[in-house]
Amino acid sequence: MKLFTRVFQIVHLSVSLSIIEENYLTLRLEDYGNWCTQKDIIHMEKRGNMKNG
């Protein structure tokens, strides 16, 4: 029973972290879109740098 609880905690933690990370990335991309011009974003996408940050 103890092992199950531990596994559950680890899974819960990693799920929470991935949700936080996803929200953070979404916020960052929105900020980026606010101050970047459309031309710069298109240029970045062509170079494939959007995913790499």
C-alpha cells in the first residue's frame, strides 16, 4: 500500500509539473506574440526556432 501511495505521488507531481510547464510556455508565447512583429514570428517559424525556444 505504501508503494502505491509513493507511485501515485510521483505521477501526480509529474502531471502537475507538466501542466505548469505547459501553461508557462503558453504564457511566454502570448507575451512573445504581443511584442514581436508578425514578420519576426514568421521568420522564426521558417528557421524552426519556435519549438526550441
